[in-house]
Amino acid sequence: MDSPPLLPDPEDRASLPVLHPAELQCCICHHVSHGYHFGVLACRACAAFFRRTVAEKKVYKCRGNFNCEVRKDQRNMCRACRFRKCEILGMNKNDVQMNRDPIGKKHETQTLKTVKLEPGLSLDESDTIFDVHRQKPVFNSPYELPIDPQCGQFITLEKIVAGVKSYHESQKTLVSKEILESNELHYINNTTCREMDMKCLPLLYKMVVKYFDPFDKLDKMTKIHTIQNYAVRHQLLTSVYYTVCNLDKMPPYTWMLYYGQYVQGFDPAAFIGECPNQQEIVKMMGSIIPRIIKIKDAYIDLHINDMMHSAMIGILFWQEVSNLVPLWKEAVHKRETIFKELHDYVICHHGQKSAGSRIGALTSLIEETNFVSHLMMEQDTFEKIFNTPRKDVIDVLKDFE
């Protein structure tokens, strides 16, 4: 059975199903996205800004310390920080068509001989142009805006890695001693899988409160609702990573869903077992499984390690927090910090040349994870409606501290 591609072509990306409006935001200014531009989700305004900056080799100056906020209502306040954010989040300069004519009427430019910056500093006429239309100076220089990756300084990422490892170790408490000491793989069905999902919720809650600061500042119900919306995404990527890390220790077509808990083969009917509306559930799983396999294949092809995996875990988590608490700037800042550290990490370990394409692939993988998780939550809702009711996330966590 053919399945949609994991990393669609740029012209096809805009047609991906909408999960909900907050998830299809421009990565740069958080305005409504108009699909993928230069490798990331972006609005037309930010895409045009990036293309113009690269094509015209513009270099902007930040009056602060490159920490200006870039939002839809003030994205033009600091072009230096806006362009830097475009680069950090993975916009690919190589995708810009240098010979593309600008849209609209061309404006004449007037060259100035000298522009004074501050006492004792000036630019020669070869270094400066003046945009008559905007009436603002734009500094044009032969060098590109440098990105100086701080190799070895990944404080936020390393803390998330520690949290992910702690979560993995804590799953041992959910497995019997017989299973832990056995040399044989323990295979589970859908019923056991659902039970494990519920048992893992307190472990996930404990992990994000301890390792994903400042999440602990939020009130209890906001934390629970975040876990409710995020848990499926976390379990999806966690099971994929477990599986990829243990491929050489398992038979073919085997998946490690939890610590010491496995599923073999891709037979949805056998996994689900006898239940009401089995055919409908099997059909839903039939559209999900090929996409999960493609996510696993992408993990293998991109050689995703614990740092990159943890970065995606963190980005997805803070994205969900931002959706629930859109005015909380700390969530946006945390997500952007993870993006920045991931960008620096990729440059340090894979080089500047391939950094843009790799970040773009990871961004697409994050969006695919969102989409697959959405399908999985639909299936879960369907099962709750037509099958035996199960505990909800709120019921599991409301008394947990």
C-alpha cells in the first residue's frame, strides 16, 4: 500500500492537512503560515523578506544584543534579528532564486557618499545604499551575517537529554521482574498498550516538571492539559527512537513501544483483537502505520542521535505549551532556544554546508509527527466512543503531585 511521503516536495507541503490553526504558524513571526518557504513553515511576508535579503545581499545591524522579539505586529522593528531568526530556524539560502525579478515596480536608488554612524565611524559610498522608497538606510556589505555556533554549549538540550534518559529508566518500574530478567522479548497487544500509556503519564508529568523549566511555574490544570495534548507525540517519537536504537537486538519488523514491551509485525487486526467496530479501527491504523514506518526510516537516514531526538521532543512540547498559553513569552523563548541550540549542534557536527537542509528535514519531521499524532488521537477517540471506556489523562493526573 502506497503511503504519502514523509518529507513532501516544497510545492506539496502547503497541502498537508490542517491540525489546528495554532500549529500552522509562521516559524519566524508566528503569523498565519502560507506553507513551506525555503524549508520552513513561513508566512509570505517573512518568505519575501528572506528572499530579498539574500538576493540583494543585505546585512542589517541590531541596536541591541540580537535578542529583539520578532512577532507579527513588530517584525519590521529589527530586521537583523528577523533575518538571524530565519537562519536559525533553517531557511535555506540555496533555495533563493538570485535572478528572480522583484514583484511590483522597481524603485530607483540613490547612492550616498558617506553615512555617519557615530562619532569617528563612517561608511564609504561603495558600502552603503539608500532606499528612496522606504527612506531608511540599508548597509550593504560583501560579507554574510555570521553565525557563530557555540560548540559544546547546549545547556537546554543537555537538560532535555537528561530528562529523556530519566523517563526511559523510570519505565523499568512499570515492568515485572520476570520480564526484566527474561532473555525473551515480551510482546503486548492493544489492551496492554493502552494500559501502559496511562501508567506512563505520571512519569511523563514528572519528567517535564523537573527537566523542562519553567514549565513548573504553570498551574496544575494547565500542566495536565498540556500532557493530555502532548503525550501521544512524545510516545510516538519515543517508541520510534527506542526501536531504531535496538534494531540490531530485535527480530525484523519488531517495535519497542516501552521499556521491555514489544510489538511484532504490522497486523492491525491481530494487535487490536476482537472488539466492536474492529474493521473501522483496522482501517484507521492502516493509514497510520505506513507513516510511522517512514518516521522511523527518517530517523535512520538522518542518523538522529539523543541530542536531535531530544530537541524534537522539546520543540513539540513547548509548541503545545504555546498553543495552550499563547501569551506566555517564556514558552516561545524556550522553543526558540532549543531551535538555536539544535542549529548550532548540527553545524558543529555536520558542517555549515549541510546544516540548512538537515534542519529543514528535522522541521518537516516535526510537522509529520504532529500530523500522525493527530490521526492517532482520532483513533483513540473513536475507540473510547465505541469500546469500553478508559481512564482519561485528567483522571490519572488530577491527584498526582
